[in-house]
Amino acid sequence: MSLTDRSAPAPQPADRPDPASWPLPRAHRLMTLVPRTEWAYRPRIAATAFVIVTQVFLYVLLWRALYGGSGETVVGLDMSQAITYSVLATLMGTGRVIMEGASQETAQSKIRDGSVVFWFVRPLSARRYCAWRGLGESLYATAWLLVGLAVGVACGLVALPPSPAAAAVTVLAYGLGQIVFYQIGLLVDLTSFWTITSFGVNRLAAFAQLLLSGGLIPLWFFPDWLRAVAVHLPFAATINVPVSLYTGRIPAAECWPYVAEQALWCVVLALLSRVMWQRAARRLLVLGG
């Protein structure tokens, strides 16, 4: 089925303006889609908070048991840095993964019920529609991060960055990491146009994201051969780089190669997703509707 091969534009009702003339600034309302959906289903908010708090609690117990109050450092991390790393990694990774797809505006769900066709006939392109929604999702996840960070600092679980410069580059790296996070999720979602179900791809991508981003175990604890590969993958750009900068494991003065690699992944993944969008518009399999 092709959505791009149209012999003539659809006629517009006399009392309805041409969609091309509609004010696109209204698209910014898509940023509120995920927060409003979460607010409509308030138990989800409690469930997300419970999962994050439980993970943080277990990480604190784990690191305190491993270090045993010895004050020693392992691969350049002391106990305070290790706990700070795990708390921030949990806030960045777990919260974002739980909230992905919360609005049910994914390609997989839309293809299943047939409503994906509306992505390609709206005045706003499907690519921009998902980008606005993704921006709102990222801002909502950032709000969770800031609240968790404030609580963690107040409880003495999260240490402050070693310097103002470290805090500044952390913000930059976090922003780039969120772009990579969105692009990875988008590419996985777009595979739905070529597969009957993307369940397997989603599971594989979620496992790779959890393990290779440093969200489960800091990459600094990996074997040398695995760490040498993992640090250059896009997954590491989402969590490992910003959290390592925050904890001081990567000095602020040495951050630029890591930030440049993040920016490179942003460009590469954006180009790849653009190609997939163009191909998806020419190949659409609708399972329902």
C-alpha cells in the first residue's frame, strides 16, 4: 500500500481551510501528550515511583555491602560515587523506559488497529509528530530526574558534582543523551513497518540499552575488551557519559571527545531514522481497522 502515490489531492470542504494554512505552532501541544496520559492514569505514576525507589534502595544496599565502609576506590570510583552513579542511572534509564510508549502512540499499536494511516495524512508530517511527542516525553522524564535528584541530595545518597564545570558539561551531555535515547527508541519502533510484531526487537533493544548504557552496571566495571566496545556504542551516550561526567569519573576538562561522539551519534541516528521514515511511507502494512 502506498501513501505517497496520489493522483490528486483530496477535496477540501468549502467551510474548512486548507490544511497547509493551519498554524503549525499548535503542534507544541503534542509535548503534553505523555504527561496528560500519565495524569489520567495516576496509578502509573505511583508504580513508576515504586519501581525507581525499589531499585535505588537495592543499589544502595549492594554498593554498601561491596565496599563495606572501607573507603577504598574501585576502577576510580569510591562508594559515594558508585551510589551516586547508580541512583542517577536508575533515574535516567528506568524512568525513561517505563514511560516510553505510555501514550500508546507507537507505530506498533497504531499499525495493529489501523489508525497509523492518520500519521501520514495530517497537516503535520509523521516524523515531526513523533518528534514533538518525543520532546514532551523527554521533558517529562527530565522532571522525574530533577525530583529524584533533589530527593537523593537531600537524603545524602547523591553527591553534588565535583565542580561547576562538571555540572555544566553534564547538562550538555544529558541533552545529547536524550536525543540519542529518542532516536534509538524511534528506530526500534519503526521496525514495526517491516515486521508483524516488534516485540522481539523491543526486548532485544531494551536488554542492550540496560546493559550497554551502564544503566545496570557501570561500564567501568566491564572487562577491558567489552568496555572498549561498549563505550563507543550509542547506548553509552544515553547514560554512561552524562553520569560519568556528573560523578567526576570523566574529568570535565577531558569531556569533549565523549561529547563529540554523542553529537556524532545524534547525527548518524537522525539520518538513519529519516531514511526509515521515507521507506515506511511507501510500505505500510495495516493489521486492523
